[in-house]
Amino acid sequence: MVEIIRMGGLELHFMQSREGTGAEIDLFEMTVQPQARMPVPHYHESWDETVYGLSGTVTFTVDGADVPLGPGESLFIRRGVVHGFRNDGPGVARCLCLLSPGALGPAYFREIAALLTEQPPDRAAMEEVMRRYGLVPVMAA
């Protein structure tokens, strides 16, 4: 069963999670609304991320360089590399995200989604959740 998690301008459709794969992978489809972005650039200490473009264009910033990802294109983000993403386009963009090994599951995203309902969101609480799940936030200089 697919679990859908909405977080501001992002929507995740979780297809596989660490709980069901013996912590081998997390797999989810991400929909990014126009002008939406990830709230905090970060890196992962213990897993890699592979992203495959399905529709529209999501621009990833990986190690300081912008990498537009369109349909049929893929991007590998090695653990330890700072990254973020945004949708600069006028239309919705979708991509498939694979985390290996599986480390997050939907629980992390549920907690972040709950924090994003507060206005303004509690940045310190978001950073605490990120660190607890193995994401290391990197604040802009």
C-alpha cells in the first residue's frame, strides 16, 4: 500500500520503506509544486540517494552546483555530499527517489510534515528531527 505524505509544496508517495525491505531501500515518488523547494540543504552520513526524473524539471544543488533533472535523467548523490532541490519552473515536477540502504522510512517525513503546519515552522525542531534521523542540516553562510 502506498502512503502519501504532503509537506507544503511537496508530496511523497512512499512505495517501499526500510520497514518492509529489511532496511535495504526506501523508494518514493516525489511531486514538487512550482516554486517549491526543500526547506534545509543537508547531507546524509549513512546512505546514498539516487533520483530519476519523471516529469517537469527539478533543479538539485549538489555540492554547490545546480543540476537540472528532467524526464529520463538520473542523478546519484553520494553520502556526505550537501544537496537540496527546488522547482523553478511554471509546472509540477515529479521524480523517483531511492535511498540505499533504507534509512528513513515515512516516519521522518511525517514528523517534518507536522512541523511544517506551524507558521512559521520551528527551524530548531526541524533540525533536531533531521539529526535524529541521520540528516545533517547545512545552514547557508
